[in-house]
Amino acid sequence: MLAAYLHDWLKTFPFYADVHHKKWALREVFGECGFSNEEALVDAIAAHKGKFKPPEDYKLESAILRICDKLDKFYKGQKDALSKCEDSLTEIRKVLDEETGEVFEQTYREMLAAVICDAGNDDRILA
């Protein structure tokens, strides 16, 4: 939950321009909050963009954060939202085991339908 809350937090700080500074800042925040496994949280947050390389013990959590971030693009009205979601799903399926991947994809498809309807993007998606 904390990773989801903080995953875009650093966008508000322009001086954390590169990934190393962002990871440093997140480690500082997590350390101050007393988290003992802040490195896994930092890696999970980092995995929500670019190539999907989640921490081994947090693959599913990282996948959830990544796909929710992509689904959020529908609410921002981004025209590439569907392709970003599908691209991310492809990356995620490569990392998750078969059974978990199937359940994840089914859940994602249900969430996608709800988000498209809720965000009022039906016409643009179906066009």
C-alpha cells in the first residue's frame, strides 16, 4: 500500500531528476518510517516504469502497482492508455508463473472493463 501511495510522489520534486536520486530519497523516507525492507519497496516502485524487473519476493505486488499505474492513464485521458496497459501485461506475464499470470490477467481484464466504463472512455477505446 505504501509503495502505491509513494510511487509518483517524487514527481513533485524536480531536483530528483534521475533514478539514483529518486531511489535515494525513497530509501530515506522508508528508513525514517522504520521499514526494514525498504530496498524491496524501492525496487517495486522502480519496476512500475520501463522494463519490468520486480524484486523476486515482490513480483505480484510490483505487477499490481505497475498495472494500476497504467490503468490510471484512462482517467488522465491519455490516448495510449490501452496500449500501455497491454504492453505492461505482456511484460508482467513474462515474470509471473503460469497460474498466477492467468489469475492476474483475468483480474486485469475485469478491472480494465470497469475503468473504461468509469472513466468514460468507451467511445475512444472501441473506435
